[in-house]
Amino acid sequence: MKLLQIPSPFKGVSTVRKEKCRICSSEKGLQVGEVDYWDIANARLIKCEKCGLTQLDPMLTDEETAKGCLAYYIEESLRVSPKEQKRNMLRNFRRGYLFAISLKGKGYHPKDVLELGPGSGYFTAGLKFVFPKVKITVMDINKETLDFNALHHQYETIEAHIENYSPALDNKFDLVIARDIIEHVVDISKVVSNVQKYSKENGLFHFITPNGHEDVWKHYLTFNHLKKASELLINHVNYFDGQGLLNHLIAQGFCSINYYTYNLKTTRKGRGWKTSEKFMAAISQKKSSDFYVQKVNEVKEISFDKNSLLNQWYIYNRPNLITNFICWYQHSSIIRLSPTLNIGHEIHGLFKITKSDKA
């Protein structure tokens, strides 16, 4: 009797890519899915047989990405209540606080921080709560996101695409953060190169990204069993292999401090190995992006006060044992495994960069 393999390998025929792999420049790969990005673009999901990275092929253009992101932002704003958005901000604050406490425990005290794709800015607000003197700069292509961060947190802002190199930022930061962002970029190699150049000697790079294998699995099932394109509404264009991502970072001069996957409930339930209709991605309906873009005026700005949001019984004027425990209880991961196993919900990384390793 053959034992079940977890995660299950993708099966298919190797194909010639329309665009080279963004990590290793391979021209071949295994097609593991097909997706429609709204009604904007159609692409194959190609897994590189050399480095393991799965990407859209062809990749979305800047114009296609911009339109789809706007449609998704409007759709999500109309779907998610203001109350839940505020809860998400508080969750991010607790996660940022917990991350800062872990840095402090390792002897790191960042002074200059760059966050790529900051969202609401509450993760770095948690960091600043622990390190009050830290200077935070945020970079995003979305002006509304930057305006929100400047207004609510008084962060320095840079309106730029994170893949575009900015020489003025060289050797400026001792911590660069990219949470839930590297799965969205067109060229991950450019982002890694920029992080390396922007970092000071012994600078840190922290990122979180979804587990590539389990995220692709749903598209794979729809493509492999139903022979249908699946729906892609959020621009996840990269799906990382745990070993391949680690190899790329090490090759670029990054040294692992923490590299793990966590939240194994998704694996236990069957993602990444079980063939079931409930794990399949939705069949593409070529959802209309224009329908949501036209509703932009219906999106209401969230009105709230930061002090009021953080006015929780367990949050005091400074870090303390009670806040530590609550944040740990809410967001710590007790079971941690190597991302090279390609199981679990997300990949967590904290890496160090030394000047001697930089190109």
C-alpha cells in the first residue's frame, strides 16, 4: 500500500513559457493552472521545474494590475464592514507589537524602518509602540494608502513602485518590512535586490507571504480535474516554493535568522494534498472589473480616532507583561516547521544582510 504524500506533487507536462522565470530565467515549466484575472487578462500558472517558483505566464501588465487592484479594493470595501476593518487594524497592531518584542529579545533595536506596501500602517504602529524613537518610512504606489499612513501615523511616505530602484535610499534602513507584498510583485528578483541595497550593514529583512503550494493547489484542482480556468480577483502573481525562495535569498547574501511556516490547520484539512471539490478554486466567471470601478464613489472613508482604536484594556502607555501575553496568546505560532516542506498557511522570514555579502 502506497502511503499518501503530503504535499502531493503537481502532475502535468512540461511546456515552453511565454516569459522567462523571474528568479532563474528558465524558459520551461510545468503548467499547473489557468486563471482569469477578472475580465482583464487570462494567464497560465507555470511552476518552474528549476527553482520551484510558480508565476502567471504571461505576467500582468502595470495597467492590468492597476485596474484589477482598484476593482478589488472597491469590492472589498463594499463587502467588509467598517467594524471588521477596524478589527483588522487592531490585529495588525498586535502582530507588530509581538514582532517588535521578538526583535528586542534577540538584541535588535531598529532606528530606521522601511515598510513596503504598508496597508493601514498598524503593523509598524505596533513596532513603534515598543521602539518609540524609531523612524518609519512607507513606500507604496497607491497615494490613498500613503495619505492614510501620513495622516494617522505621521510616517514619512514615498510614492513609488517597490520594484523600481531608488538610489537615494541606499544604506539607509536597518529594517525593511514586506508583509503580504512579495506575492504581488512582477519581478521578485528586483525587489530582493532593492532590499539588499537599501539596507544598512547587518540590516534586517522581514517578510510574510502565503504558502505557495497550498495556494496553487486550488487552481491546480480546477485546471486538472475540470479543465477550466479559475477566478483570480486579487493579484497574487507569485507562489513561492519554500526551498526555492530560501535558495534565492541565500544566493543574494541574506542570512536566515527565522524562516518557518505555521498554522497547519489548512494542511490538516486537505489543502495541498486532498482531491476534493471543496478545495477547488471557483470557475472563472470573468467577473466585471468595470462594474466595481464605477462604484468608486460608493466607498466611504472610515472615520475613527487612532487613540480610540488602541484604547484597549490590555494596551497601556508602554510595553508590559499583560500586553505581551495577550499579543502572544492571540498571534503566536507554537508549532513551526520548515517552509521547505511546503505545508502550512504562510511563510515567515527574518533575514540579516551584511555589507560584505552585498554585490
